Amino acid sequence: MDIAMTAGRFELHPSGTGSFRFVLKAGNHQVILSSQSYASHAAALGGIESVRTNAALPERFDRRESKAGEPYFVLKAGNGQIIGQSEMYSSAAGMENGILSVARNAPEAELKDLSAS
């Protein structure tokens, strides 16, 4: 019954230049999605909410391949803006599992704000 141990988590971090970034971690603490840099704390929180919303929509995941041939994906908002990017995977199957993990974890993931001092 202890679902908290397996639930995903957003971690919001300050960047050295006064900006903010977040990652989404699966229940096993592996980073499954990383954000772009946001100019303000409020904008980063908005980005997290956008990930929560858009992760439930399969058409918002854009499957890509790096120059080195490694599959990865990006998650896009309704306006087409990239709101998160995965790691590089060694296989397309691994990438598909990553997409499923983001879709499963993001909507209910808790927020750990590490930017508050």
C-alpha cells in the first residue's frame, strides 16, 4: 500500500545564473525527463504543470534520433514548445519504456522544490 515509494517526483533546482530547471524522476530515482532552463521560479512551476498535463497525451511525445544514432524523445506543449527531453537510449524499446514511464509518473508526481533556501 505504500505507493509513495514507487511514485515519481519532480525536483526543481536553481541554476547558477538565477534560472531554474527541473527533472522528473521515476520511483526508482532515475531521471526520466529533464527541462530546459526557466528564467523564473514561477515559469519553472508552470513548466512542471505543463509536463503533468501533456504527458497524458501520446501525440505530445516526439521520438527522435541523435546524430550518434541514439533514440530519445522530447515532450511538447500544445503550442509545440519543448518542455522536457529524455536521456539517450541504446534502443527504441528502451525509449518507448521511457515514454511510458513519463506518462505514468508525471501526472501524480510530487514536487520537491530544492530551490528554496
